[in-house]
Amino acid sequence: MMAPKFTTRQACLALYFACPVTIACMKKNAPSSHAACPCDSGLPYGDCCGPWHAGLVQGVHAPTPEALMRSRYSAYGLGLIDYLLATWHPSTSPGELELPPLKWLGLEVRQTQATGDAGVVEFVARYRESGRGGRMHEISRFVREDGRWLYIDGEQLDPDGGAL
């Protein structure tokens, strides 16, 4: 598969979403376990992404590509850089990550597929940057190694669904 070509802004967003390490530091404003999960699943944080964020060091991992994708979206919103890096496949991980000043507003998972140890998740994430709204539409690829799902990479799509 050929690497997608991104504008600087798209590359920044792709890196922002695509990161792997252990949860060593969580933002002080992490939601309570009873608050709505940032990934828009409709579940409380403690029943959705919270266990994956908190359990990484104990070997508790997201069980599906969709669960990993949702937990990574939440991690971006919560500033959990270590989690993002820890869930990124070593072959594509940037090694370090600095999050741009975006406010994540919502996530729509359009479709998911997992066959054996490979998975794909299509999603649209809404964000606000400097008072302007935007959307990131991506098809992300995941792989399961040693029973653990990892983010590989993603193909950015334009708002109408075609590849950029």
C-alpha cells in the first residue's frame, strides 16, 4: 500500500490521531468513571475507554479495533500521550508526540471490520481549532500482535468520502 500524501495540516492531524507507551501521566481533568465517555459511545467513561487507559500498565488492552480507536480518540482529547504512543505499532510510531491545540468535539464510527489479526475502522472526528470547526475523516488500520490491538496507520479521506 502506498503511503498517502498529506498536506501539513492533514499530516499533523494524522499524527495527532495515530500514536504507542504506558500511562504515566493523565491530565488532571480526566473524566470520572461515571461521566460520559469522550468517544461518544453513549457509555460512561468507566465502562468504555477508562479501563483501557488505566489498565495498560497491567496488560489490560482494548479487545477490538473499534475499542482501540475509540480509546485513542478519547486519549487525544484527554492528552494521554503515553497511551497514544503505547498503542501505536512500533513500525509506524513517531516515537514522540506533541499534541496540537485542538478541542475534540465528537466521534462518529462509520464502519468497522476485523478479520483474524487485521482490522479497519472508518471514522469522522470533529474538532475546533482557533475557533474554527473541522472534520477528520479517516480509515485506520490495526493489527493484533500477542493478543493486543495496535494502530498502524490511516488514510485521510475528504469530507465527501474520497481519498485525499
